[in-house]
Amino acid sequence: MIDIITTFKQYGIDNNYFEIKPIKNFNNAINEGINHINIQAIEFDKTKDRVCSEFHQHCLMSCDALDILDSKNKINFIEFKGLNNEEDTREFIKGLKLPKKFKDSRDVLLLILRKNNFIYRDKIEHYNNIEKNIIIAFDLNINSRLKIAFSIKFLAIHSLIKKQFVDNMIEGENYNEPVCIKKSNFNTLYLKYI
């Protein structure tokens, strides 16, 4: 029997829910500063828009990209952000509403998964057992002379993000602790999670 993740990925492609392409070709790649990223993923904002329209859902939030690694039985939820050095880090992280974005992204996947024409025995139970990673890729928009400040602020942001998720983790599913990586080095650093 083919595993659920492979079947689900193919179902999403065949039914135009999942468009897999290099991240650098996403609609907002230049504005988001991700036009250097060669990794292939699903432009998940498009998936969310289609699902919300089809299911008459209120406006859900979503992560920017989704990488379904069927050979590894893993899904990576990916969000890209930039932060100015002058911004209050704590308020910036709180304003991102990251836990809500990832919960809503999960809900989008579950809406697709629950469609009557996607047939797989015990599909929700199997989905819950898939390993899931939350990856936040960001860079600080600071003067290059402030490299030490970047490192310190990066660690502080990572700590704040982890705390947000500990307080809001989805129960009963196989989620790993959120990971923060530098957006500028995404092509190299992301390989560790695939």
C-alpha cells in the first residue's frame, strides 16, 4: 500500500491544490527577499486562497511555503520574514501571529484531506503521525557592520518564537520544535531539514 503522504501529495497536484516550483519563482519572491532560493516547494498562500474560496471559509492565514517530503514522511511548513533592527523584537514576533499561521495552514491541509474524493483508510490518523517541521526563515535588515548585533538578535528571536509555539502547540500530532534559519543562507541551511 502506498503511504498517505505520497498519495496526498499526488492528489494535491492532480487537483490543482499544490503547485510545486522553485521558491524564487513565487509571486512575491522579490518583495519577500526570497528570489535567491532554489528549493522547490508549494506556494502555500495560493493553496490557502483556493481552499478558502472552495470551502467558503473565512480568511485563514497560512505559511508562505509547504514542502511535502514524501520519501521522508515529513511536511515542512515554511515562513519567510524580515525584521528591521529598530523594531521592538518582542512586539514584532507577537504581531506575526506565527502559531495561528501554522494552525491555519494545518486546517487548510485537513480540509483537502477530508474531501470525499480523497480516499485513504484512517487518513486523519495517518496524517497526524506524519513528522512536521515549522521553519521560520528571516533576516535582519541591518547595517553589515552590526554582525554581532545580528547574531544576538537572531538568538533572541529564536527564543521568543520557540516560547510562542510551546504555549500554542497543536496536540496529538507529530510536530518538532520550531526552527529559525537565516533567509540569506536558506539554500544551504534548509538542506538539513530535508
